[in-house]
Amino acid sequence: MSESTPLSADTDRPGIFTRWSLTFPGPVFMREINASGRRTWTYVTRGLFVLGLAGIMGLVFLTHLPALHASVSGLAQVQALQGLAPTATASLVWFLFVTLSLAAASQCGGGICDERRKGSLASLLTTPLAAWEIIMGKLLAGLAEMLLLGLASLPLLLAVRIFGGLTAETVFASFGVMIPSIILTASLTILASVGARHSSTAMLTGLGATIVLWIGPPLLALIGGTSVGTRAAAFWFDLVPPWVLGRVTAELIFGQAFGMPASFPWYMSSIASLAASAAALLLATMLLRRTLAREASGATPVAAKAAISAKAPTSRAVGDRPVLWRELQIQRGRRWWRILRWPVMLTLIVALWSMAISFSSDDIFYPVAIVGTIISLVVAATSTTGAISTERESRTLDSLLATPLTPAEIVTGKFFGALRHLWFWPSVILIHYLVMGVLFQGRNAWALLLYPLALVPPMAALCASGILFSGLIRKTSTATTVNLCVGVAAWMGVPILGAILGEVFRPLLEASTVMTPLLLPNPVMHMFTTTDACMRDRSTIDLPGLTELAWSGYVAALCIYALGYAALTWGLLATAWSSRVWTNASPR
């Protein structure tokens, strides 16, 4: 038997596409799946997702319960059940769209930046993996979790079809719009992760880029005010997934899309989302290849360059609070953003007022206050979710615990350091109202006092809860998602639940009677109420559904509101510095 001849490495080595197809979905994918399977919060998230699905279906059933009880004949009950299926499907589809988009950004946020921070990105240079294989492995690993969560909703969809009134085409169209949109969010988050330093930053950037891609071009077209711009905005809205999904679900429930013409079929939105995803992944591959080439050539990494070029501390007097001193010296954001943020704010104000030419100038203050409040709360919710987990991953938490510093000093230093850097978006609201409202139009100046009272306390509470979740959850992106979900559930979910229960038990309760008190802790409601009272120069302030208060009474109510959030903030910080993270600091 003749001896076998060894294969030539030069002539018989498989190409890069052949190698990846033989090992599909790749080693990066397998490593990410194995790592996520060992995290406790992976299973906690799945359980909470299933509970959320069950809660949505339970609420839909409760809203249809009076109609079922009022049906005396069998035919009437069948018709009531047929109305249950479309409503349940639409609610389920929107729940999946929102939660899976947020989960996709959470899963992919730390794809590249976590590798860089842990120092394992350079080790990938020793493997034959190409940049696009790393990107695709990270993307597929994040989408695999989305697939599992999506499959959890399949039994509910199959169950509601028993009641009738639901076609397979509608379900297929809903998921056909939703799935490419989730892939787009994941792709943009991967792209942001290549250049970001922290996973929470990449997550927010990915979600923000998705929203800007959805509404940016239509807004720019509408600002122009031309007929061509209006037609371009209408064309773009036919491709935006939330708009198309809204039309599909409106036709599902009401039988019509509120009179909106279906100029484009739903699959055009899917094609556009997939094309944008491919472009984002291509750009991410190019940026990652450049990063890997820089690492291979021995050049200074991006993070080190940023640290070297950072502004020198204004003071070397550390004092008795070194953690607070260090957090205050950290420059948040990139240098280009620190330089351009004021021009960006002025450009934003000019753009808003150019839009106000076509309608009442008073109305422009409402979106500035509401959108600015939402952005401020989101930034606050993500500012501290890496406070402890980042220290743990970089193995500096053990060094901090080896010092005479107490956990309370570490936590308060992290808290006040993060709170110090949250001034930009609240200042946008205040400066806009001061310049455009008080100085130019002579509006009521009470808002300059009431805005901080309504906005700063809940921002502080979100910072405190972010530190707590950062200590309890080891992955920064997961802690960010949990902190955001807690805020949304407290300020939106609980009032909506109260309104639904009020509708169900209408003989005993009224929806407004239940919902309005639950809205009192909501900062968006107070920002809107303050703006409305100051714009209309009212002598009293009307709390929706409750009572009218004099200005002094409303200021006193806001002071009580602020004290309540201060107590909540202190309780969260006290829980954070006494939690189990200080007895289990080392990473597993």
C-alpha cells in the first residue's frame, strides 16, 4: 500500500468562503452561544419575555371580557371571539417588534467593543478568521437569541387563530416587516460597536441610528416645505418598518389603514431594511479590518489614543474621594462630539423653528420639551449601567476593594460622577425655552424653575438604579436593557395597565380615575403640563383628570415629587452598596 501524499498548503487550502461554509456558522458564533448559555440573566430574560407575552395576552382578553359577558347567544359569542384574534395578534406583533429590537441592540452592543476592552481582539489576529467572519459570527449569535424569543411567541399565535378572523397572509406580512427591521437594528449596533468604547454606548448609538434612518429623511424633506419634499417624505414612509407595520395591524383590526393609500406593498420595506443591513455590515467589516490592521502593525489602539489625547485633569488634588475625582475627570464622549455639541444644539433649534413657520410657533415648545425629556431619561438610564461591570471586567474592582474605600464611597463617587455629565440635553430644553420663549416672546418664566424640578429627580433615580443593576448583572448591555425596561414599565406600563383594568371594571372604576394617579410620577406628563400652562399663561395649572392647582400649589406638589424621587434614589444607592456584588467581586 503506497504512502499517501500530504496535501499542499498552497494549492489545496480552501478559500475563505469555502472555509466559512464548511464551519458555518463559525467559531465566533459558537463561542458567543456557549458564553451566553452560561449566563444566568440569559434565562432570566427569556422567562421575563414569556411572562410579558402572557401578560399581553391576558390584558387583551380582559379588554374583551365585557363583550363576551354581554353576549347572550352563541353566535354573538363567536363574533366576539373573532374580534379577539386580530386584537391579540396586533398587540403581540407590536410587543415583539419593540422588545426584540431592544434585545437585538442589547445582544449586539458589546460585540466588538467588549473584545477590545477585554484585550481579546488582538488575539483574533492569531487566527485565520477574516474581519467579515467575525462580524457575521457576532451578528448571527445575537440573532440566534432573537430566534429563540420569537419562537416562544409561536404557540400563542397558533392558539389565537382558533378564534378565527385572522388570515395567514396578515401574520406573514407582519413578521416579514418585523424580522428585517430587527436585523437592521442588530447590524447598525454591530457597526456602532466597532468604534464605541462601551457596549451601552454602542447599544444607544445603534438604536438612535435606526430611528434617525427611519424619520430623518422625511423630516428633512418636510422642513424644505416643497411639493417634491412632501412626495419624497411620503415615499420614504412607505419604506419605514414602524409605519408599514402600523398599516398592516390597522387593516388587521379595523379592516382599513385609516384611509392611508397602500402605494407600496409591504415587502418593499423588507427589501429596504435588508439592503441597509448589508450596507451597515459592509461598513462594519471595513472598519474592523482597519482596526485589526492597526493592531497588527503595533499602532496605538483607539482607546489608548483617546486616553492619551484626553484633556489633562484640571486639578491633581484627589482628596478623600478618589473615585469621585476620577469620574469627574473622565471625558464623556468623543472629542468631536464635545466640540460640536453646541453647534448641533443651535442647528437643532434653528431646524425646529424653521418647521414652526408652517404652524403655530407655540406648538414647537411641546415636542422640544417631550422629546428632550425622553432623550435625557434614556441617557441617564444608560450612563451608569457599566459602573461596576466595567470595573469587574477590567479587573480593577478587586483593586478598589483592596483600598480603604468603602462600598458606599465607591457607589456615590460613580453616581455623582455620572450625574455631572448629564447636563447637555436638559440644557437644550432650558436654553430653547429661555431664548425662544422668555426673551423673544415674553412667555411665563416659571418653566425655568419647574423644568429642573420635573426632570432632574427621575434622572438621578435612573442613575442610581443603573449602578444597582450594574452590580447585580455582569453584562453591561443586559444591565442597560433592564434599566430601560424598568423605566418604561414604571412610567408607561403601569398607567396603561391601570387604564385597562378601569375599562374592565367600568361599573366600579373609570379608566381615567385609575390611570391619572399612576401618571403622577411620570416626568413626561409634568413637562407637558408645565409647558402647556406657561404657553397659555394660565392662572392655575390643571393636573389631567385630578384637580386644578395654583402656581404655588403646583410648585409644592413638584417639591414633594422631587423628594419622593430623592428618597427612591437614596434607597437604590443604599441597596447598591450593600448588595452581594461586594462579596462576589471577581468575574466568573
